[in-house]
Amino acid sequence: MKIMTCPLNGPRNISEFVCYGDVKPPLSPDADAAACGRAIYLEKNLAGIVHEWWIHVPSTFVFIAERDTRTDEIIRTMTVEAYEREIRP
């Protein structure tokens, strides 16, 4: 059984979570339709460490997970506030 640690609820079975994709920088307010389409539908699909949006479905708590796509290892999880303080410049 694979376990993921939710920042709010602690260690839980991975089946309780859903991934919403990569954390991306916000779009510019004057972005054209093509830029919006790329931002919404295209993923970089990097081999290595990525930051992804996840939700704990029973509690609807949304958070960020740092995951290695080569091994599918979840390195750590953090609240959105912690991600803003630590990772995003």
C-alpha cells in the first residue's frame, strides 16, 4: 500500500488523493487565447522532481506535493502557503 502524507490529515492511503497536475506560474492578464490554451492543456512531463497540485478527496484539502517522476517517489508535501514561502520566488 502506498502512503502519502497530507499536510492536514497526516499519512493516508494514496487512493484518497487525486493529482491535478503541475504547479504553473500564473498567466498574464493580457495573454492571448493560444497562450491560455497552452497553459491549461500542455504539460511539460519532465523526468525528475516536479511540484504538483493534489487534493485529499475526503477532506477536500488542496496542497502541493514534490514528486520524482522517475521513481514516483513523493519527496514531501506542503501547504500552498509553505510552497509560496519556500519554493516560489
